[in-house]
Amino acid sequence: MAKASAALVLAAVIAPMLLAGCAPPPRDRFDHDKLNGDIDGAIGGLGTCVIILDTQSGRKVYQYGHFDICSRALPPCETFEVPAALIGLDAGLVTPQTVLKWDGSAQPITAWQTDADLGKAFHDSIGWWFGRLSQQIGPARYAAALAGFDYGDKNLKGPITSFWQGPAQGGTLGISTGSQAGFMRRLFAGQLQVKPASAQAVEAVLASETRAGATVSGIGGSCSDEPDRSRGVSWWTGRLRSPTRDLTVAAVVEAASPPPGSDVGDSLKEAFGDAGLWPSN
């Protein structure tokens, strides 16, 4: 009788362990299939990658796209404004209130023909503003900071005012979607080697939208990834925060005529709503 009782106790202990070992890992609580379908319909294709990470743990929650495109180094375009601003702020070259003066020269975009502080420079992606900041930062400071950030391939060859804007503008810097997601996650999780105030200032100027207590903030950008401008890259990268989630997102579309980075962001926001990642409109 004692042996039988011992066997029953042992079985009661082992059975749940076996069941737990055989059970599939729990899926994150959003509709993966719906998210796949929406991305397919809006921005999907062989040149598209979307990666979502848990901001605090770094765990990959979702990936759309083949390894080849998700690991391919592409020009960061205007998303490079994030590390540029972090470096400038941390070095004391600018503050959030610093106003750089437009020199009166003609600009390719009318909205750039103005004086601007950090917030306005981000809002309008003012090329001359970040070009002037980059001249102040200089190659040596960039090399040290990007190595510390583990940002992309760290290739700084090309004009100091545009080395992040792809080969059509003489730039050589590249970053993969996975690396972009990892860098942004470290920013949001407070894991970059910068002063907390510098990180907070950059986070504060990222474009944001709030729905029912959930907020998506981020930055988009577009540029050519071929010298003859025959193909282009569009990025959107940012953060989705709600009472139950804290996610970092990086998305890229590489194609002959990709949509603007802002459109990539808008498509993702709608797809997130449909999939249950944040409230629908």
C-alpha cells in the first residue's frame, strides 16, 4: 500500500511537468495572423521587414520578413536624427531649447527655411539643422559614440552632413532592421551610455499619437539606397506603450518606389489597431 501511495504521489508531481514540457509556448496576446495580413496589404513584400521587441526584456515579440532583408544593412535616412541628437545633447553642443539660425539659403523644402530648435528640427526633419549639428559633432566623436551605441555598421565615409542619407548623397552608413530595433529599444529602456536627460529630450520630440491611454511615438525617414536613385528605403521606428504593453518597433521597406516613412508609420498604426496591439480608431 505504501509503495502504491508513493507511486501516485510521484505521478502527480511528474504529470504536470510532462504536460508543461509538451505544451506549446504561449503566444503574445494579439492577432499575429491579422497583423501579417494587414502588413501584406499595406507595405508588405520581399523588401519589407518589421520587428517588434519587448522594450524591457528585449524579447522578440514579432517579425515580418525574411532573415535576408531583416539583416541587410540599409541607409538609416532621417532615423539617424535620433543618434545625432543624442550625441549632440550629451556633448552639450545643443540643448532642447537651442535655436539654430537658418542662413537664408534656398532649401529643397519650404518648411526648412526657418530658424529651428530641436523639436522643430525633428518635426520637419530639417536637413540643414542636422547637417550643422553633425559638423559640430565631427567624425571622431561620431565614431566613438556609434561604437558605444553599437549602431549599425559604423561606416562614416562620405560627407559629414549626409553620410546617413545613402549613396545618392555620398553616404555609406548602414543599419539593419534588427540593429535599428535593438538600438531604439536600448534608448527607451535607458540602456544607452548617455545622460538620462539626453535620452528623455529625444524621446519627447518623437512624433506621437495617443488612443485611449495607449501611445505610439516614433520617427520615419526615406532616402535612396542606390547611387542612381533607382531604388529607395523607407523607415519607421518607435515605441508603443499602453497599460499592458511596452514595445519597440522597427520597420523598413526597400523597393523601387517605397511609400514615405510617415506612410509606413501610419500603416503600422492601423495594423496594430486591427491586431489588438492598441485601440483601433
